Amino acid sequence: MRWRKEFALLVGIALIAATSSAPQQLKSENDENIFKRTFKTLHQEPPPPESDMKSSRATPMYRWIKQKLDNFNESDTREWQMRYIINDEFYVEGGPFFIFVGGEWEISPRYVTGGHFYDMAKEHHGYLFYTEHRYYGESRPTSNMDNENIQYLSARQALADLAHFIVEMHEIISGASQSKVILAGGSYSATMVTWFMKLYPDLAAGAWASSAPILAKVNFVEYKEITGESIRLMAGEQCYKRIENGIAEMEALLANKRGAEVKAMLQLCDAFDESNDMDLWTLFSEISDLFAGVVQGHRPGKIEGACNKIMKGNDDVDGLATYLLSRFDGKTCNDLRYKAILKTLIDTSFSDNIMRQWTYQTCNEFGWYQTSGSRNQPFGTKFPVTYYTQMCSDIYGDKFTATFINNQINATNELFGGLEPNVENVYFSHGQLDPWRALGIQDEPQATVIPHHAHCTDFGSISAEEAQEMRASKEKLTILVRKWLGVESVADNF
């Protein structure tokens, strides 16, 4: 194998480097390390639709609204400024509000300047908004995110922010006191709009939830199962088996005290300890997440392109390692130690890195740990649920035991209803390839699963070029929105 032929040379180079006075440069010293890049791929703003601003008479504007820091403590009077975007180009007094709800990302104008939601606002002379979730983007309720301040980050607090926002907009916008509200969201923000309809049904007439996970679950084994299924479906059995066999060989080398060979083939930094479980779990978790990013963000040819690169290898482990090195993109070495990811997660300052915020929400509310707990996936056995629960404790304090985390997740499901939220006027859409659909409502007629599509791919305008199933889902939503707004009656069998 190519990597074995090169192993002696790599070891020799490493020994020479070790005698040099220059320290080995760690990739984690870069502003954008491998963990941040992969995380951003998995938690970025859903791909925004094409803007229709060429035909628009309005320019979207950023605005700010006061919110309470703690919506559930009357004695706490602290406030902060939440950011949102408006576009009133279609609004006629009395028209509805169309609110796209932000999730774990920074908001941008394109969700109020194009796409299917925008088109429906145009049809109904609606006022377009895009709200930013507390602790993400520029909506920063506290000076930093230390363990004392981050406690005010939760879905329930953010839902109360949204409720206040709607009430306030009804009061300050001319002719809008009785305006009906249509919500939309993608991914976590789709979860948000579903739960909003649960807690505040009187404040919104209906909601579109694209790719919404609504069951909180600690050991989310289905995620990597569907990731593997999607690779098999789009690129074939050979690619699936090459990934599976390549990872199995790496695990075997590590189990047989040949970890130096794995370090060489993946160009891991010297400090990586192949005998330390947390380092091993970090490595294999990151490998699996790289593939998750390919699948979750699939567009035509993306999965196939990755597999074409993997299949060019001389054998399973060579093909896999060569592909991973192209994704790691290290300088001198790739720092994939547990200490390296922990360093990123314990940074309490606000920046464009949202790993600390999102990980806190998983520890405190959702779980959603995409583990290796199932054998029906190709990514091996080396990222168990213990890895993620231990991380919670190491970042946010000793109270985040496995028992505490499980109790928090159970409380979330008790509050919102899990897969039986008992909500009305919510339309769910999912991509068949999307691993998140496993924790969402997928049954017709309340939901549509769109074949060969991935995560949040259905926000664009209706097009004659798109798949028939995609177009049918959007047309169904169009009819439902008319019904929710009382514009047109439809059959009662939905």
C-alpha cells in the first residue's frame, strides 16, 4: 500500500523534526481550525434562496428590539438588544406577517429577498421579517458566555423572545394590530417554529418546518445510520464498504499497538496520544462528521464527488486516508486531540464560532449526540455517547453528569411532546438523504419526504426545473398558507 511504503520516510522526517529547535506547528493555532470548519458546515444558516432584489423596490434593513434577559423571572429587569431584518416592500396595512425564524447562525438578508417564503409574502401583501436567535450572530444578551451567563441560552427563552417580538410588531407597525402570522424555519429553527405553535398557538396562524428534529434524544444513533444509507444510495455499495473497511483497518491498527502508522497516514500532530480514549474518540468523531457534512449539505454530485476521490485510492485505507487529508488541510500536522477541541469549546468570548453555544444547548436541552452506537453505519465504533456527555462536564461544570443530561432531555420532551407535539397548522418537509429526519415527523399528510434531497433544500422559489416531488411539496404549502390566512378553503383531509 502507498501509505505503508511512505511510513518509514514519514517516521524519519518526524525524527529529524524532533531534533530541530523549531517547534511543530499545530493546526489548532490557526484561526479556523478543523473543528470550527466542520462544525460551521453542519450548523450554518440553511442555504439561502436566490435573491429577487433586481425586481425589488425595497432594501432589507437590520433593526433591533429590546428583550428581557430572563423571560421567566419578573424580578430580573436586565435587557438586551435582539437583531432582526425587515422587508416591507409588499406590505399593505392589515397584511400578514411572514417571519423566518433564525437558529444557531448569523442572519442574512436573502431569506427576506427571495425564495418560496418571499413569494408567498408577495402573494398575500405580507410584511417579511427574519429574527436572530439569542446568543448567535450579533444578538448577544451578555458580555461573554461564561458558565454563569450562558444559562440564559435556551429554546424556551428564545421562543419567549419570538412571542414578545410578534406582540411588539403588532403594536408598532401601522395597520398590523390584527395581522396574522406565518412562521418558517429550517433545521433547529424549524424545531423552534413547531414548538412555538405548541406554546403560543394564539400568536401564529401556521408554520412551515423544513428539516425539523423535534424529538430530543441523547444517543442519536440514527443520524450516522442515515448518513451511511445516503452514501450507499447516491454513490453505491463500493464507496460505503470502502469507508467502512478503511475505518475498521484504522481501528485495528490502533488496537494492535500500531497507532504510529495511523498518526503517520493522517499526519496527526506528535501530541496526539493513540492510547488515550478521548483523543481517539475525538479523531473518529471528527472523521464521521466530515462525512456528515457531505451528506447533510448534499447538492447534485456532492456525495458522488467525494466517493470518486475515495475510490481512487489503491485500497480501502489508502483511499480513505487520502480523502481525509484533503479535508483536514493541515499545515505541518493535524491537531485532532481532545484538548484541541476542548480549547475551542471553553472559549467564552463571542465570535463567529458558535460551537460553545450549540454544544451547551445539546447538553442542557436536546442531546442529539450523533454517536457510533449502531453497527448499521460505516464509521466504526470509536465515538460513543460517553464521549459527548464527558465533554459536557468538562466544558460547563460537574453538574452535567450523564444523569443530569438525561433528565434535561426528558424534560424537553415532556414540555414539547417529542414526536407527538399535538400542534395544528404545521407543515413538515424533509429531504430523504437528511439524517435529521429520523427525529422528525415524516408521515403524510402532515409531512412530505422529498426523494434524493438533503437538509433544508426546499426554500427556493417554485421552478419548472426542480423535481416533481419538490414542486408538489411547495405547492401543497402554498395552499395551506392560503387556508391558514383564510384566503381560500381547501379540503379538510389534510
